[in-house]
Amino acid sequence: MLEPLLRNNLQRLHSVYDRAPSPARHVLTSARGLLLSRIRYSRRTFDALRRLREHETWTAEEIARHQLNQVNAAIDHAQKTAAYYREYPPLKPRSLEDLRALPVLTRETVRNGGEQFFSTDIPVRQRIHAGTTGTSGANLRVAYNEAALSKNWAFLLRQWAWAGIAPRSPRVTLFGARIVPAHRPEPPFWTYNVPERQLLMSIFHISEKTAPYYIDCLKRHCGEVLEGFPSVLSIVADFAGRRGESLPMRAIFTSGEPLYPETRAKIERVFRTRAFDSYGMTELCGLVQECESGEMHLAPEYGYLEILNDAGQPVKEEEGHFVWTSFVNRAMPLIRYRVGDRGRWKNGGTCACGRSFPRVVPTITRESDLLRAPDGRVFSPRALNQLLKHTSALRFCQFVHERQDRVVVRAVASDRRAGEDVMNVRARLQELLGASLNVAAELADAPISRQGGKIPLIVNQVTR
């Protein structure tokens, strides 16, 4: 009874949560944590983890054979259960190269297709929905189910094992969840998820004024696992570094943004441990994870990756577009899906970790400035990214800090409802920033881009 109750009343619970005192928020967070832990630490998850660990001895030939079998299964499932694929020509690939007979899906195609990409094999009541904004700031509605979440968690636990971390190890999390009300001026800026031994810290309240509270709290959790967006961990590391503090943690896991070498060096220095990066997406169609030897490996059981040039031809070592065929998410099968990110293969020799999993270098995912509010708070791109999760009519959306006292939500429309969407984003940003900044909104013909065609989510014209 707990699971459907929580799932169907999240909006009402948010309102209760915001008004509740801190101890009550711990209870509500733990209630949600209980729901998630029953999925994340189920027998199905640990069975999947055991199989994944066995796959680490696969040869290149065994990997290719597995991927061909999974590609055939994915195509068959998509054509039988998702309306979009019913007009596809019949195809049973005898080699992975045969997959190129099918068209490449763009993100715009998937956005416009909507529920045509949802599998009828997964009952509506079992679907879980989420939004992702990708590199452009345009929202995409995604569906998955508990089985996909369980498998996804098994992959996370496999990377934890590479770092020597056991399941359910205590962890501190700095991702995008809304932990405390936006205008809370005093600590705590965090809450506890008791079933998962997890401390969740707000990424919306970090400032020069609040940094001592964050640092003191992290000191009480030294020796635990730290996970978060690289840009957020970098902001915390900057504040700690300026105070001459070091915060030794057991291991760091980053995702959601590029982990640049200078950012890695900074957070590893302040937190005095190794960082393990990963690349994935809300669509659950592909995964790349860093091993203990510092190489980024394709997870071959998660999805099939093609890297294509602008003409749609495969490339060997030069940079190209990531095109994924999903094996994990049966609720929303995606065949040859160009997610919008880029990267390249890393060839030559074998990894010192001994695994034959292909090595991949994600190169362009998201570039952005930071937004610095007059009250001292610092917002990373992933903090503001959360404001776009419920939009559906914007092709691009950016936050332009054009004057010390003014931010503009600048969007490019994809349909006639764009005006309503951009005003809703403006209202949410104004609520987050309070009186420290005036927020305006406008529709434009094209996004602001930079050299190489990069489209930043935040354009800071004040301090850049």
C-alpha cells in the first residue's frame, strides 16, 4: 500500500514537506527512501549484479555476440509493442552492422512522438515517468518501470564494487532533489534517508554565508561515499579550499555533467580520494562508467553504442554523435537514438583493469557558466536544469544573467504552448531566487551558442 500512496500523492506531499519541521522531513524522506530501497536492493537487483560481475571476464567476441542477441531482442520488442516502430521494415540483423538499415532517431523525433514510443507490454499503472532536458534545455518525457530501475541500480553497484564499495555503504548526495524550501535561510540544508543510510544535501542553498554549515556537516560524514554533479562538488570544494579545509571521503562518484581534468583534480584534492565518473541519461538507453584504472568503459549489457559522423557514418577514433539502442528500458524502447551528446572510441591496447569492455571518451555533453546571485548563492547548471523538468513546448531554454540584478529566461518555442511554459519557468526561477534578482522571460528565434556550436544552459554576462 505504501508504494502507490507515495507515488500518487507526490505533489501533496511536497506541500506538506515544505511546511514540516526538520525531523518530520527526515521521516518523509525516509518513507520515500523505503520505497526506493525496495527496488534498489531487491533480489532482482542482486541477481542482476551477480550476472554483471560474471560478465567482467567476457572476451571481445563474447561481448559482440551478446550485443547482437540483445539488438535483435530490442528490435523485436519495439516492433511488437511500440506504435512508432510498426511501420519499420522487418529486420533481424545477422551482424551489428546490419542495424544501420534502420533510421536514426533524433531527440526531436522522440519528443514529438510522445507515447508512440511507450511499450504496450508495460501496463500504464506500472509506468514511471520522468523528464529530462538534455544539452539543449528542452524537456523530453521519459517512461520506465521498476524492472529498469532495478537493473540500472545493479550497474551502479557494479561500479561501486570496482571502487571497493559495498552496497548500502553510507553516502552523501549532492544531486538535484529539492531537499528544503527554496528560501530557507538557516540550516539544516539537508535531510536523512535512513533506509539507505544516505544524507541528501540541497544544491540550491550553497553560498559564502552557508558554506561553513555545509563544511561542518561534511566533516561529520568524513569517510563516507560522496556522490554528486561535478559542478556542485566543485563549488563546495572551492569554499572548502578557501578555508584551508580538507574533507576526506571514502570515494567520489560523479555523473550528469562532464568531469573536466581541472575539476577532478580540485575535488580529489579537497576530498582526498579517487573520483569515479559515469555517463548516462534519463532515457536509460546507454551507460559509460569509469573503472579503477581510470578508463571509461561502455557497459555492453546496457545498450549498443554507435558513434557516427554528421553524415551518419561510423567513425573509429574521431569525435562523433552518440547513437544508442537500449537493452534495459523495455517501457520505452529506443532504437538508434541520437541522444545529442558526442564522444569517441579509445582504441589500442587493453585496459589495466583487465576487462574487455570497449573504452569510450564522452567529449561534449553540457557546457555552461554558473549563476551567482547577489545574496551569495551559487547555482550550477544542474541546479537550474531542475526547473525545466515539467516543460514540453520548448526546443531550447537558457538562463541569461545579463545584468547584476536581472536574469532572463530565454527560450525557443517548439509549439504554441511555449509562452505558457516559459512563464512557468520564469515563476519557478523567481521563487528560487527571491527578491535578490528580477527574472524576465522572452521567446527567441535561436539559442545563444558558442564556439563549436556549444549551447550553454547558463549564460553569465556579468562575471564570465
